[in-house]
Amino acid sequence: PPPRTPAATAWLTSAAVALACLAFLAFSGSGLARRLSVTADEPGHLGAGLGYWQAGDYRQSTANMFFTQKWAALPLHLAGRQLPGEDAQRELRWNPTWIGEALLFSGDGDPRAVLAPARMMTLALCLLGGALVWGWASRLSGPWAGALATLLYAASPVVLANGVLVTTDMGAALWYAAATACYGWMLRRPSALAASLTGACAALLALSKLSVLTWLLGAALLLGWRVRRRGDRPRVPALLAWHALAGLVAWGCVWAFFGWQFRPGGFVYFDIRPSTPTEHLVCLLDRMRALPEPFLREFLSLGGLVRPRPGYLLGEFRMGGFWYYFPVAFLAKSTLGMLLALASWLAVRRMAAAPGGDGFSPLVAGALGYGAVALLTPLNIGVRHILPLYLFAAVAGGVALARMARRGAAWRGLAAALALLGAAEGFSARRQPLAWFNAVWGGPMSGYR
């Protein structure tokens, strides 16, 4: 049966454990932010973000979106750091990568010192993701589930590695998970607050990365499951009204981000003759002035994301990628503690669900939607592209361990051992998380084989 209402001491202990885990993540991440050499994508994101602040326009396109880039570049903007002059930018063809490299490497100082404040901004989003993991798991199965889920999250080398890079992946993962949680809340207990938070988180996801389209698939799966349920199906008129409110909030947030300007800075952001369905739709929305033009322009990069490109996996090169790339990457780059925690669902699958009954459906629908798109796209260039799944896996793994621990002393010992295993792996990977593989795949010294 479901446990009794946890005592206040259990919640305080859970919060203390979660804060300790996130403090470890913050300490490791801050050191990594100052020590890690510049990665290939960071100059482009940083150059674009700083350009958005300084010029007030969005001419630099990175085939991503704008929020996380602008967020990361804020400390440099406040400190008065300047990009190369407009003549130099024109000579560099407004290429954000080249402009960002000129910013980082043209001076006499250490480029890591320039990049570190921007990396710390990404780390702040990473810590917010940890808070979300704690709250979601605690709601599903109590305070110990929250503590264990936060431990699995903070101990993940993939989370640490991407939590300090100036890219859009961590921001997108945070808002993807937050939008999924809020949408599940809106369907379960509709309210103006739930609908508004759903719209705001979906807008921040849309302003962070094109994976908002993937989120729509997960949301459709969740909505279909909810509508087909017997007994407490939502009423269609009310359902439409809450969706309309969420959509209106999202639309307003996008416009507010661009200062309610259709063409910020007065520039024309694209001029094409449409030939594909996506281009026709984008041009139609542009003529209607339904959304800001730089926001619409980024959706034209969808064709490049689905275009076949070279991939490498298990000693083989292939044009167009591998459908099993991300399953292999998840198994190789996840801690054994997290993988065994997920596997422990086999031991708790028949246990009674927590109060609320359908609390797991947003978790499952969000993961299924994202995983399905990941399997079908040829963008096989790193495990960071499935970063939202690590937030879902941490929540599910923490809940599984907490429920397993309720079965008796031996099970509690096993749950504690798996949690300690994950913590030990995360501690060992803290200095070089990008190069980390788990022990089954040879560890960081030979996993590349």
C-alpha cells in the first residue's frame, strides 16, 4: 500500500541530501568551467549571444534558438566585453563561429577565462534541472525518491559535462522536462496556473532549441492517453479552453522575448522563394506577421537537421547515421547506478502506485516522444542530443529505488548500494566527464575502442 504521510524530518533530510548533491554538482562544474578547453560549438553560441545583446538584432544564426545563447552571454555583456567591430564581422561574413573565435582567441589572455562566466550561466540552468528532478520524484513517491533521483542526476557525467558548456542542450533539456511536467499537471488538475506555466515553459523551450517540435509529439501521446482513459476523461470544451490559454501564453512569451518587434533592429531576416512545405508554412506565417521574423527564420534549418550526414559508431562510419546510435550511447555513457536503478523497475512493477495514479504518464510520454524522434533522425553527433532523457531517467530511477526500499531490509540495502555505486561513478568522473564511459564499456581509458 502507499506509505503514510512522510514526517517533516524525512522531508528535511531529503532536502539536505538533494542540496548536498547539487552542491557537489556546482563545485565540480565550476572547476570544470575554468579548466576545460574551448569546445567546437561554444564560440558560435557565445558570439551569437553577445551579438544579440550588443546590436539588438538577431542577424547571427546558429540553426538553434536564442534564449540559452543570450542567457550565457549576459555576464560578458554586463562586464563590457565587446565583439569585433562591425567591419570585422562583415569581413567574417557574420558567421557566429568565426566571430566567437575572434572574441576568444584574438586577445592575449586565456580564452577559458573569457568563457568561464558564460559556462557558469549554463551551470545555473543545470542546477535548476536538479531542483526539478527532486520536486518531480518527490511528488511521485515521497521525499526519499526525490533525494535518490537528485543523486542519480548529479552523479551523471553526461549531465556534468553538458552542464558547463555554452550550448543550447542543457537549457533545452530543462525546459523540455519542465514543459512536460507542467502539461501533465494541466491535464490532471486543470487550472489557469498550470496552463500558464505550460505555455511559458513551452515558449522557453521553443526559444532554446527546435526540439520543441519533439515535445509536441510527447504532449500528443500524453493527451491521447489521457483522453482514452476511462472514468475521469476531461471534458472537451474545458480541455480546449486550457490549451488555448497555454498557447496564448506561449505566443505572448515569444513576442515579449523579442521586445514585441516583428523585425528587431529593422533588418529583413530572410528572403526566399519557398519550395518545401516547411518553407511555405514559414513564409505564410511571415506574411501574416504571426511571430517575430528571426524566430521564424530558425525553423528553416529543419531541413539541415534531417539531411543525412556522416556518423561513427562501434568502429563503423556510415552516411545517414545509425538508428541504434542513441540507445548505445545511453548504455555506454550512463552510470551503472542509473542503469541498474532503471532496471529495478522489474522488482517494483507490481507495487501499488503513489497517490495520483497517473503521475508517471507525463514521464513516459515525454521520454517516448523524444526517444522516437532521436531514433529516426540522422543527427548522430553526441549523447548531448538526448540530454532530456537523463532528467527523466533520474526521476524514474530515484522513484524505483525508493519503492524497492519499502520491501524490506535486504531491499533497502540493495537500493543503498545502487545509489552509492552511482555516486562513486560520478565522483570518479568529475575531472573529465566528456571522455567518460562506464565500466561495462571499458571505462574512460578504453571506452573509445
